[in-house]
Amino acid sequence: MNHEDRLNEIVNLVRRVRHDANNPITAALGHVQLLLDEPAAQDPEVKECLVIVESELRRLIEIMRQLNEVRAEPHG
């Protein structure tokens, strides 16, 4: 396997990982947002934890977006 083939293989792996990770991350974010509307989320400690989880999930979504931009550049 030459360098270009290996690079394309890595890019394809990154895209598959991004695609496979995106769905559960998005689902988890939706659940956290629903929980934030629940009465129990009015407890300051609970709300703080949920806001942190929401923030970290949004961060993961941004990382996944950046992975979508990974491309194999032509050599030469």
C-alpha cells in the first residue's frame, strides 16, 4: 500500500468515526436539553452539571464538524 492509499484509508476512517459518533452525541445533547426543562433541573447543582454536560457535548459536535473537513491532499 502506497502513501496516498494509506492517507485515503485514514481519511475514510476519520469520516466513519465522525459519522458514527455524531448520532449518539446529538441524541445525548437533546436529552440534556430536555432535562434542563425538568423541575429537578432548578436545583443549582443539578443545573450546573447539566449545563457542563451540554457544553461538552457542543464541543464534541464542533470537533466532529472539524473532522468533516479532513481531506486527503493530492501529493506533489
